[in-house]
Amino acid sequence: MDCEEDGWVMLSALTHYVYCPRRCALVNLEQEFTENIYTMRGRAVHENVDIESSRQEGYVRVERAMPLWSKRLGLTGKADVVEFRDSVPYPVDYKSGKKGRRTPEAVQLCGQALCLEEMFSVPVPKGALFFHGSRERVEVAFTDDLRRRVETATEAVRKMLSRNEMPPPVNDDRCPNCSLNESCMPSVVANKRSVRQALDALYAPDDDGGAP
Ligand code: SF4
């Protein structure tokens, strides 16, 4: 499946978009991907769950690297782990680092739940983020608000990619930890934009549109 051509949005794009729309565009439109300590840790964690497998652990069937899709949303990707208890799927996403407030990751996890609901025709009320650094599992309830955020972000990503749009940098406290900082150059681009806006304002025509 050619995701870009068919308008499918990757689940991973939701995490990038909710973190910073420009990051999502850099990764998906310009194929920018630079490693930093956070991405290296993330890759190491995912190496353990990236091989498709299925096994029974007591009463729970555990699927790893499970392909997911939602035709309704045009959303696709893979779940690190899906546990099935009494035929109810429970997605678990592996994250490097310690437990913390992770809204972008919670949105992606909820995107996985919406795919699972459509694929198995059952409600998926919750799932979990597993933090490798602190070896903690944090349960996430898929509230109406989170579900709406998935739908809004999916549509926004699709629009941004189809129009080849490159959003301006957020240039805030998200940037120092972003692995794309060097290629994005948030402060340089933001400064250029403010100079351009100042120049535009300076040379804007008078209200009557005429020359001075
Ligand atoms: S450096 Fe900042 S503006 Fe650039 S992609 Fe990363 S978070 Fe976004």
C-alpha cells in the first residue's frame, strides 16, 4: 500500500504531529530523520517488539508487531503489542525513558484502539504505555476527547501532506529535545519569519491601496 498516494496516514505520524506539526512534515515530506539520544533509546526498545509473533500467556493471547488499519479514518500502522483478554484487544505501546506526561503517545495509542475497534468490531476502552526506563505500565483510558483528537490530527496530517505544507517552527521548549533541531533550525527560521512579517507590514499598501 502506498500510504501517501492513497491518502492513508501512518499512526506514527500522529505522534509527530501532536508533538509538533513541523516535525511531522519534516519526517514525512522531507524524509528527515536524525538520531539523538531519545530516538536511539526508542529504537533499542522497539527492536524487541518489532518482530511479528503470536503466543498464549496464560489466559492472554499476545500479538507482537501487529498490523493495524482503519478504513473509516484512513489510518494504518503497527501495534508493538496487543493483548487479547476474552477477545477484547488491549494495545500496549513501548516507550523509552521514564513515565511522564505523554499526550502525543496517548493520541497514537488511541489511534491504535480505533483501528482495533474497526477490525474486530468490539469496543476497546483502554490500553497502556509501557515505559522501558522505569519499567512502568501506565493505563490510558480512551475518552471521547482523546478519540476526537485522533480524528482531528489524522485529518490535519492528511491535509498537510497532500498540500506539501511545511508549518513554521514552534520554537519553544519542545525544540531542545527534538532530534530534528539541526535540520529544522527553529530559531533561525522563526527570526527570518519575524523579519519578513515586519518588512511586509512596512511595505504594505495604505488602506486606499495607493502609493504614498
Ligand atoms: S526543532 Fe522544534 S520546531 Fe523544529 S521540528 Fe523539532 S520541535 Fe518542531
